[in-house]
Amino acid sequence: MSISRRKFLGWIGAAGIGSTVGKSALASGNKHFEGYPGSFGVLHDISRCVGCRSCEAACNKVNDLPVPDKAFTDISVLDEKRRTTSKAYTVVNRYDVAGKKEPVFRKNQCNHCLEPACASVCFVRAFKKTPTGAVTYDPNVCVGCRYCMIACPFEIPAYEYNKALEPRVMKCTMCYPRISKGQLPGCVEACPVEALTFGKREDLLMIARERIRKYPDRYINHIYGETEMGGTNWLYISGVAFSDIGMREDLGVTPAPELTSGALAAVPVVAGLWPVLLMGIYAISKRKESISQQEIEDAVRAVSDKADSELAQALAKARKEQEAAVRKEVRKALEEAARSRDKEDI
Amino acid sequence: MSDKAANDAKTWFTPFNVISGTIIIIGIVITILRFTRGLGAVTNLSDNNPWGIWIGFDLLVGVALAAGGYVTSAAVYIFGMKKYHSAVRPAVLTGFLGYALVVVALNYDVGIPWRLPYPFIYQGTTSFLFEVAACVALYLTVLFLEFMPAPLEWLGLKKVRELAVKLTMVLTVLGVIISTLHQSSLGAIFLIAPSKLHPLWYSPYLPTFFFISSIIAGLSMVIFESTLSHHYFADKMDEVHIKENEGVTLGFGKAASLVLAGYFMIKIIGIAGGNNWNLLGTSYGLWFLVELLGFVALPSFLYAVGVRNKDLTLIKWTAVWTVLGVVINRLNVSLIAFNWQLPSSQRYFPSWMEIAISVFVVTVGIVVFRFIVTRMPVFYEHPDYKDKH
Amino acid sequence: MNKGKYLLGFVCILAVSIVFIYSTRILGSGQISDVSSRSRSDVIQIDKMTAFGRLEKPPVEFLHNAHTEALAKKKMDCTACHLTDNDRIFLKFKRIKDTDRIEVMNIYHKGCISCHGEMKAAGEKAGPVECDGCHKEKTLYSSSGQPMGFDKSLHFRHSEVQDKKCERCHHEYDEKAKKLFYAKGKEGTCRYCHQTETKDNLISMRLASHIACIDCHRKNLSKKIAAGPVNCLGCHDREAQQKIKKISPVPRMDMKQPDIALLKTAKKGSGVDTMSLNRMNFVPFDHKAHESYNDSCRICHHESLKPCNECHTLAGIKEGKEVNLEKAMHQVNTGRSCQGCHVLKQDDENCAGCHAFMGKTSRTEDELCLQCHMVPVSEKKKLLKPDDEKMLATAKLLSRTPVTGTYNENDIPEKVIIKNLSNKYEAVDFPHRKIINTLVSNIKDNKLAGYFHSQEGTICQGCHHNSPVSKKPPQCGNCHGKAFDEKNPLKPGIMGAYHLQCIGCHKEMDIKKPAGCTDCHKKIKDKM
């Protein structure tokens, strides 16, 4: 059972298309979105944070979140590392860093990426990057697939798993309703030491650089969020390495949408090329089939034609022989009659 | 048929019925729990692990294993391998049921299932999940139409059946396109999370890996499922089906061997592309090698040996092994190698109720399959429609 | 037959679940890298073969003390591994010089493996004999060895024991005679000549110190005379270093160094009109006092014992690595320059409360320059004899009042009532005068601090910054208002300013109380 050459070529072509799906991931646009101009953000100066949890309390209040079991003044909560949950949009964690006398505190919440992964993967566009800088969520369209939680590199969105009806994805909104009214985000307003600075992202970058310049031995020379995942509206400066306080430094500078844009671009290629190719292959195999059908018919015809002529020849021969025989008999009879006439004449 | 039904009345408590009945009852109880108490009551899902086996197994594995439909119909109708024709209907039926069950399972997993059609209204086209949703919905329709001739023959609706048969070619091409897109899209879903998926499994080629391994899964599933069917439904099969079966097993085995070999090569290219050779020495690397050598290279070799020696038993067992390999691959990408950066205390392990629902869904599939093949012309050709394809 | 198929299905499911359970549980977290970091102070990387090109195998991690201890048990000493010549010990393993690749390699392999092998054969605990046993890809230990310094105290103890025979250690090299000789009065520190790397026949500091120290200690020990350590830990272990006996105070070393010097900008006898090069006021410098502040001459005299301005000229020269005099005296972030060292002192708990907020720059107000640059060039010109110069400097130093100044107690408000958060808490009674008194008393024994805070208003500037010194400086709220002023983004709001200053200062000064909000802000008692 050998594969015909045509069929083989068809397969090779098909395989070729398949392999382009992965490769074209590299070919992405050359445009880089640098955030909405004048969008707001928050600069978190980790070296200033004293771990008082005022921001958590304020966040809980302005967002009408459920009252937690332990009061916000209870600092023993800091003994374990926490993440954001559906009941807490922001959490402060304590880190004991080697070589530092004092513990370091870091506030964690949605970083409001310039190009958010959650918005890019939401198939009902529940997440939106607003020109204010805040990434907002619309619970009225959310299906609850939780792909946003898979995609978020900072592990921020949380889910109301224990709600049977209309559970929501919960995350910090940068107090979008408040900042739209010209108010400060709840946490920023509450911070007693201005470890959180609210302002335009470009101003915050300037402030951060100025602080690093002025106190070179109090800060690591890096602004976290300036380029991470393509940049975020929430920025951080710190006196210790960011990896020592639970912040990933291996996220790279590629904005989330770019991770999938290449593969997405391959979709129309497949949708466009496949039907043409498949119909082509179909046509080839169909034609091959019909050709073989034709050949069979031809052969049959050829055979039957030959048989016909032979039969005719045989018949003709038989007829001739028959005629000859008749003629012979007639002649014989005539001769006989003549001979008997002759005899009578004698 | 009718006298067999009469017999069934007496022997209602067959092992199959008892086991599947129990599973279904448990499943219904958990279903009620799930929809009255929320996901938290029945699953081990957490904020760090938003996807469990209902996505990893029910969706990813379900869709991959339902690939038999498009693979077989493409082979027969597009590549013109008429001699495998008898394999099309069972494969299309399994495909259809597989996809239907995936959709059923998704209703359990998503938070607000009645909003499942929302993606078609608020089209989030930058999401690969949108593509998956669109394709699964479309493909379910395509498979339904592709399977239509069987119930129509059963019901005796000749004219409609003629129409349905005429659509076969268009549906097949459509099926292949849609399958290519969503099989690869399921892999592309994870492209967004390079920081969470282990670098040995993360690759820009994930879509290609998923597409090619779905062909492998499709081919192996047809062999596997025909083996099972021959055991349980041999009485439902006509002569042609039984006669062609050997050819189907050998032919698909050969194809699977070749595709597996190709898959092995591109997986290697994947490691080379990420320059992740050094990671092979770690514990994850070991596990990756188990998957790559044990469940890709080994079955490729075994299929080849089986086809060469015409050893049907070996091919059938290899098919089982290969299917297992695809299951492992999907679970690796979605659960085992995903979130590998988390400390083990925060890792996900399914609750028994999640497993029970997955088993429940599979059982429902088997029961429906059994219902259909014992009634409709799937394993045999309807006497009225002989030679009409 | 049916049973068989059930079994098949069951086996498959079982296999999948086993595999699944196994993989999540066993693989667990990806970051299982808690290899207990073991550190020792006797770790030596044997990578000597790099001298002959690329290494074929990873370098060997060698634990020196483990070997000396093992040998001591067998009553063997250094000579088991090190060659000696005329009581001099060679630091290289069983050889004097690195000859060639094969030979050195053979020395190591033969030396190590044969000994390990013999010990193994004798049933003793021994090191590895197979390649991978020594040449390991991963290093197991990190070195906790501390650099060993020869401080004033140690120097004094050595010179005392050696009856001030400096020539026992100090030497110079005679290029012509190609040998070492002793030059009286020219002694410097070892490191002036012996650098980190061996150059030609000038051996590295590491080599020189190990030869000189260990040889001498060894000889003395063999003569049963008390001597310093001969093993790694004795000098390089952190704990052992702390146990070394300290003399305090150390009698002053006599190198004919000045007691008080007048630091000038141009160096002596440079031919040209030196006086015209002197533009900046001269600085009277208490050399004797600074000797007592430091552990070794090398802190300031980092390359040689010459005066600073011989290498660091006004414009900078090659000998001074192009570092000009201004930089040499004012560069911050180094302990070598005057200002750099003084700024480092601001990290002290008693100082950091205020100084941590000021940033570390060498630029200061003009009048502050005159605190050091006290002697106008014109005054110097009036001098006739060189001795007068010293007298002038001494007089200037004596005129200084190194005492922190403050305003009259009554001029300092005793309390400040802060009402900014009165909606949440009771007003804060800020103990203003008590704080100032504490700050002043904290630095009262500090001559450096006293000199720079002798003006009455200086200490106030720690909080009342960015405004001129005055008895009644502006209050916090006069400058700090609403937070996040777009026009002045670097200035904190009033709440931020208070908290940053108070909490920041307490943190820097390591003051544990008050802690938490309510230690300062009393809760509002009854809200009717």
C-alpha cells in the first residue's frame, strides 16, 4: 500500500501550514503602548512603609468589603504571608530581609498594568483599561471563567468561590469611582507616612528617580513597574532587592497582549488557507478516483469491442461456410439431375 | 431488538447499569450542591489555582480525545481513503458526544453558566478563550449535522437524510478548519502565562503542540474506541464494519506512528528554542522526559512495530498508552507544571467531588453512546441506504 | 471476557490517577532549593591549573583545616604537604614552583590520591579517590573567611615581643643587589608594596603574609614559645578574630609624624611660586588625635606614608590616579577622604535620626567650609619661621569650641500641641524641649559632632530644615499642607511630613517607644 506522490505532497503542504502557527508568534507589531497620557498611578515607597495596615482598613471601608475576623489594628496578621482575596483588595506583608535590622513591609494590590493581561484574556471584555489608569471590572457581563486569574502575572484577581449566584472576580479598582470624582484612592489617603503617593504616572516616575538620586544608599536603583510586563500604573521603589520581598523579577518587559498576538495573527492564516488547501486535496483525491473509474470503463469497453468483432467474424465465416455448403449441395444436386437426364437420353 | 428489550426488563440490574446508576446518582447530588452552594463548596479551587480538573481534564482532555471525529472524516472524505469509511460514524458520534460533554462540564466550572453565550455578544476577540468558545459552539453544530444521517435513517426521514448527506463535504472541511483552530487555541490559552507555566512546557509553539497531539489523540482514540466497541457491540456491527476494522487499526496505527515521530521532533525543537536543556536534570525535567520518551517516543516505536508485524493486539494496547500520554500532557500543562513556582502548600489537588463530577460526565457519555449505538445505524449500514454514500 | 475489559479500564484510570497524584505531590513546588548553605572559613579553591589554560574539570574545593586536623592526629605537621627549605615553608602543595601542566597535575593527583588511598586501605576515614569525588560541579561550601588585618594593637604587641627590632618584618628591596635590606625610618605597611597579585618577584600580600606570619609562628611554636596561629581559622575565622587580645589604649607609634599640621594646597618645594598656588584657606589638622581614631595608618595613608598633597595635587597627577586634592579631601562614599569619613560617622545611631534625611553629598553651605578652612592665606604669608606655622595651626585648633550649642532653655518651647488628626484622635502633646535636650546630650561627648553643631540653631535644623537658622523657625504646617501638590510633588503633605520625620527618626535612632498609633495619638475617650 504505497502513498501516491500527489497525496504525499498534499500532506507536506498541510504540515507546512501547521508549523507556521507557532512561528508567527515572533512576528508581532512594532508599536508599543506607553499608557494613556496623564493617567494616574500610585508610587509605593517600600522603604517608608511601617506596616500599620491603615491602607487595608481604608480599602475595606471605601469598597464596602466584609469586616474581617481580626481587626485591622491587629498586627499579628502580618505573621503569615497573605495574598489578595475576594474580601481584601489589598494586603500588607512583612518580610524579614537578611542584613536588615528592621522588617520590610510591602503593600500588595492590583498593579494596573498599562496593557493588562486580565483585559487581554477576558472573552467578554469585562476588564477595561480606563484612561485614568485604573483597570476596572464589570460584574454584569462576567461569565466566571477565571481566565483572568490564570493570566495575571502578579496573582491579584480573586474569586467569590462561595457564592452560588453571580459570583464575582474581585480586585483593586484604584478606587476608580473616587478618582473620577477627584478624590484620592482610599489607601493613599489613609497612609500616615506617604509611603503611597498618588499622581500622574510620569510625575511619579520623576519623584521616584529624584528619591533614588538623593538617597542612593537608601534605595535599590530600580523602579519596579516602570517596565515590568510592559509597565504598570502602580510603581514601587525599595531599599532591598524586590525578589527579597516577594516580587517577581523574572516577568520581563513584554506586555501581556504581545504574548498572544503572534498566535492570534495566525488564526486568519489558518482560516484562510485551510479551506483552499483542503478543497485542493479533496479535488486531487477525487480526480484520482474519477480517473481510475474512467480507466476501468475504457478497459471494459476495449475488451467488449474485441469480443464483438471476433463474434461477427465467426458468424460471417459460419454464414459463408453455410452458404458454400448450400451452394455445393445445390451444385451437386444439379449435377446429379443432369447426369440422370443424360442417362435417360442414352 | 424488540425481544432484547423484553429481556432487559428481567435483567435490569446488570453490572453496567448498577455502576453507572450509582455514579449518576452521586453526580446529581453533587450537581445540586454545586449550584446551590457555589464552587467553593465542592471544589478545591483557590485564588492561586483558579482552574482545576474540570478545565484540565474535562475541557482540555475532553476536546483532545474527541478529535477522532475530524481526523477520521478528514481522512475519508478529504484524503479519499474510502476503505476507512465504516469508522466515520462511530468517530463522529464519539466526537459529538465528547464536545457535548465538554460543554456540560463547562457549565459546572464557570461561575455563571447561564452567561455562557455572552462571549458572542461582548466579543473579547483578543482572548484565545473566545476562539475556543466560538469554535466549540460551531463545531458542536457541525458534528451534530455530520451525525444527522444516522438518526434520520433511524427515523426513516429519507428526504431530509439526502440533504444531510449532501452537506457532508462542506461540513468536513468546516470541521477540520474549526478543529485546527480550537485544538491549537487550547494550547494558546497558556501563552499568556510564561511566568506560571514551567519553561519546559511553556513554548511559543504550544498551539502547534496541542494541534498535532490532538491528531495523535484522535487516531489513537479511534483505535481504542473501536476495540472497546468490538467487544461490547459486536452484535450491532455489519460484515463490512468488522471486515474493515483490521484495516482501520493498521492504517491509523501507521499514521499515529508517523505523527508521533513528528511530534517528538517538534517537542525537541521546543526545548532547543527555549534553550532549556539544563532544566532536564531537575525533578520537573525528569517528569518531562517521562512524558516525552515514555508517552511520545515509545508509542511511536510500538505503533511502527505493530504495523510492521500486523500485530493488532500491540497496536491496540499502544493506542491505550498513547491516549494516556495525551491525558498526561494536558494535565501537565494545565495543572502539574502550572503554578510550579508556588510552594507546595499552595498547590492544587482536586477534591473527591471534583473527581466524582468528572467521572459522572464521562459515565453520562458512555450511557448515551450505548443508547445511540444500540438503536441507530452507527456500526452497520442501514439496509435501505446501502451503497449510498 | 467482560471482566477483562473492566479490568483494562480500571487499570487505565488507576494509572492516570497514580501518575497525577505522584506528579503533583512529588514535584510539589519548583523552588525546592533549600540546600543548607554551609560556610567555613578554611575553604580553598584549588584552581591553580588555570595558569596553564582552560580547566578540564571543575576546580576542587579543599578544606584546609580538615586536612591539618587529620594530619595532627597522625602526629604530622605542615611538612606532610608543604616543602621546606632553610626553615622556610612553601605554600604550594608539594612543590616550590608551578612548572608545567602535566607535572603540577601529577603532583596533585599523586599526592592526594595516594594518601587518601593509604588511609582507606588502613580502614581510616579518608577523602575521595575517584575523579568526581574532588572535582565537583557544585560547590558545597561558601567561604566565611574574613580578611585578616594587622591593626595598631597587634602591631604594638608584635613590636614589643620583638624588642622593637623592626627589621624582623620590615624590609626594602635593593634592585642592584637583588636582595632585601632594612631601611631604618622608611617602614611602611606591608600592603604598600605587596599587592593583591604577585608581580615578577614582588609576591602578593597573600603569599607574603602567609610566609612571614606562619613561618615565624611555626618556628616559635616548635621552640615552645607562645606564638600566633598557624592554621586558617586562627586568623580568618570571625570568632577567632574577636578573641585576639587587644591593647587599649595603644601607645603612639613613633614615626616622626607631626602632632598638628597645617594642610596646604600646594606641595612643598615644587619649584614654582608655591604661595601663588595657594588659593583656598588652609586647614589646621590634629594628626595626633586622628591617629587615635583609626586602627591603622592605612585608613588615610592608603598608598604610602607621604603627605596627601604629594600625590593629590591641585590638578591631579598620575601618581595620585588623577584624583585631585579637592576630591581626595571631600569625596563622599569613601572612608579615605576627610569629608567622606566624617559623613560616614553620620550613620551612627545618635546622628542618623537627623542626618538620614539630609542625603549624602559633599556640597555644603559656604560658611560651613570655613569650619575647617580656618587659616586665610594672608595669615600664612605673615609667618617667617616654619615653626610658626605649627603654632598658628595649634592656636586655631585651640580656638575651636567643640560643644553643641542650643538656645536658652526658655526660648525652646516645652511642648507643641499637634491637632492635625483631631477628628480621629486626641491632640498629640509633642515633648519638644525634651527631644532637643536628648539630642544634645546624645552627642555631648562627640568632639566631631560638637564642633559642627556649636552654633545655637544647628541642632534645630534636623527638623526645621529648608529654612534659615533662627530662634523662631517656621512651624511644620507653615510649609507642609495638603498632600500630593502637583506643583511641588517632592514635598510631603502635613501628615506625611510629621510621620516621616517622627517615625523615620525613631527608626534610625533605634528608639523602640513609642510604638503603634496610640502611643502618640491618645484615643478619643468618650464620644458623647
